[in-house]
Amino acid sequence: MIKHSNTLLYVALFITMATWGLSWTNGKILSQYCSSSILAFWRFFLSSIFMIPVLIFTKNNFTVPSDGIKYIIIGSILIFSYNIFFFMGSNLGFANVGGVFVPTLNPIITFILSIIIFREIIYKKDIIGLIFGICGGIIVLEAWTLSYSQMTANGNLYFLLASISWGIMSIVSGKSHKALATLTFSFWVYFISSIFCFIMNINNDVLIVLDFDLIFWLNLILLSIGAQVFGATVYFIATTKLGPSKASSFIFIVPITAPIFSMIFIGEKLEISTIIGGIMTMTAVYLINKEKIQTQPID
């Protein structure tokens, strides 16, 4: 029974990672309809609404203890920033670049920040991983060919800012577990972020989306309910049942599926630099997350 249960969880995890890979294509398609701030509002609003039955089903409550409020406020600002950069980068750049660059760079940035902020012990394999990650990121973005204005114009700067936002968000989310449940944290972060977006759009017509076609709504539902609500819930369950190490290993599926979906649905060409850089950054994530087999850390 346990084995059967885990098999279903593995299937759900694979679907989750596929939806995360598809989300970059969803974002690219949606960004052609309206502004990033309006898209972010609807993504957060729908996500918070559909998180309600998830909280009820998983028997989590909506109550936030006083020591959890700071995590929710900071988390809301960070995930709000991430989504704005996500849509801006998707609008200007290639979905396959964002889908390879951001998911693989996120854990690397998180690790770097953990070293700086929490003085985590660093091993030789981590140093090698960081070198691979930085070089891989440079190759994916083809940074040596671009000026600052070009990085902005092609969306790559926003992909980088999205990675930094999510890296800090990961640390805040990890710390929040001591104060409140993960799914409760997710619900309030989505809800408050939707308020931020609504205020940002006070002079804009957020109801303009009601006039958009079925393609828009299909992509919005896949992005908000599929990637965000379903994905976050499955991943949280997986970290508790399988352990964070095994669950996080499925992240490697994202940079593989993202370019495939972008080629199929929006006809993007996969550049050799994206493939080489993606392999290097995935190698970096593997090395950094690998069990610390060495006994001597770097001083």
C-alpha cells in the first residue's frame, strides 16, 4: 500500500514539474494580452481562491500566529516581485531561456545567500558547483555579447531578478515553517500579493481579462491553479513523505520540459548555448544538493 501510494506521488510530482516547465510558455502567451501587473493580480487572486479548498482538505487552518506575520509580509513582497519579473522577462525574452535559467539558478542563489547570511559550512564540491552554476548561467544568457540595455531589452535581466527574488523567498519560506504551516503561508502570501497587485492597478481595468479568449483563460488556469496551487501542494506533500532531498531531485525535470513545451506551442528554437549552460547549471544544483560526503569543509 505504501509503495502504491509513493508511486502515485511520483506520478503527481512528475506532472507538477511538467506544469512548472509549461508555466514559462504559459507566461509568454499571457504576456501578449495585457500588462504584467494585471496578469500577476489574476494569478495571485485565482491561486488564493483555489488554495482555500486545499487548506480545508489538508486540515490546515487560516490562523496566523503573531510571529508568522513578518514572514508573510516579506514573503508577499518577494513573490510579488518574482511574478512581475517573471511576466516581464517572459514578454521580452524567450520562454525556453527563462525555463532553463531561472529554475536551475534559484537553488544556487539560495545557497549563496545561505552562505553569506547564515555562514553555512561550504565544501569543495559546493565550490565546484558554484563555479559550474555561474558559468552555466553566463552561457545560457550569452552575457558576454550583451550590454546592460540589451540585457533589459531581451528580458534576461528580469530572469536574473526573478531568480534573486525567488532565492531570497526560499530562505524566508524555510524560516517560516517554524511559525506556521507551509500551505497556510502560501495562501496568505498569494492573497496579500493579490492586494498589492490590485493597488498597483488602481488606475487600470483589471476586468479587461473578461473580454479575452479561451486561449488566455486556459493558460491562466494552467499557470495559477496548475503550476501554483496544484504544484505547491504536491511538492509540499512530497517533501514530507519522501523527504526534501528526494523531492527536490525532481526539479531537474523543469529545465528539460520547459524548452520542449516552448518549441511545441510557440515555436521557439532551442539554442546550443541554452543546452550547454542548462547542463552546467543542473550539474551545479546536483553537486550543491548532493550529500556532504567530505569531512573537511573549506575554511
